Amino acid sequence: MNEFKTCNKCSGFDSEDLVNKLKKLDSDAKVIVGCQSMCAIGFKNPFVIVNGIPVVGNDIDELIDKVKEVI
């Protein structure tokens, strides 16, 4: 089972939109939303930690494409 972790406090992206797209990508994945101590990245770019691996994109769509490569 995949695990996605992201932050809902970072101002660099819409975390609700990201979570919805992650759930569409893998509806069985465990999604954890909360501070991930990646504020410096999340201030400017969306990110998700996929099964322990940090993944960063310039926007949410690019990030989802990168997540697909990891899983």
C-alpha cells in the first residue's frame, strides 16, 4: 500500500487539490496531511512524500506526474 504525506499549512500550493488528485491516483493509499517539516520547500512548491521519498514539482500537475514515476 502506498503512503502519501503532505502539508496543509504550506502556502506554496493548494493542499486540498493535491490530496484529491493523490486519492484519484491511488484510492487505497494512506494519505497523511499535516506538517512534514518541509516548510522551505512547501513555501514555493508543492511536495509529497511518497513511501518515504520526497517528491517536489513546480505545480501540482507536474508533481502528480513525478509521483506516478515513483509508484
